[in-house]
Amino acid sequence: MTTESRVYLPAETAGLRPGGALLSLITADRPASPADKQPVDLQKIVVTDPAKICFLRVSGQAMVSAGIHDQDLVAIDLARSAEPGQVVVAVLDGQLAVRRLSTRFGRLWLTPENYDNPNFTEIDITGRQDQLIQGVVTYCLHAL
């Protein structure tokens, strides 16, 4: 049995600092080199227009197979037109819900993505999409 020695550096030594300065490239295969470090401003990436972006906390399991989990934070673009295949926020029975917009047989559906739980059902919104769809999910922040 071999043991590997590692030296742990303070985050500041590795170039990580609070306030938006992050590594722009990091891989799971190898450590990022100093040349890979560039400041990244998440505010500029996620909130492209503060008047059109809002954040919602997800509650429930309907979209876990899409990588959106209970208590995740999602960014919603309220001005973007929804296209089939995109994840959207819609009003269903007076409540906000997150689902994938899909088409099948010429109809528009709000489709849940939880492959382990078939109890979540699709909802046909053909002809009502402009009334129901509030925005398009652009980012998801998921805690580990």
C-alpha cells in the first residue's frame, strides 16, 4: 500500500479569492496550471440584464433527471422566448413549476424529468403557452 503526500495551500495561494475571481478552467483530469487562471465574474455571466433575470429556489423532485434538484437555485430569463427542449418556468394551477418544454404529435407539453418516479405527469399546454410560460431557466446552482 502506497500513500501519496499532498501539500495543501491556502486558497489565496492557489489564486482563489472571494468576490468573483475564479478559475476559468479546471478539469477533473489534472490540476489547472497558473496559466489557466483568469478572473470570471458570475454576475456578468448569469445576470446579463438585471431587469430580465430572476432567481427561484426549486422545491421538489420533478426535474432531478435534468440535474435540477430540491433546493437548487435557478436563474430565469423572463424575456427569452421559450423553445421546445428548453427548461421553463410555468404557472400551473396558480403555482410556479419548472418543466421541460417539449413537442409531440404537433402539441406542446410541459414534461417532468424524473426517470425514477413515473408519478409525475406531462401537461398539454397547446394554445396556452403564452399565458403559462413565465421564462426560460438559464442556470442552475446546485449545492454538493
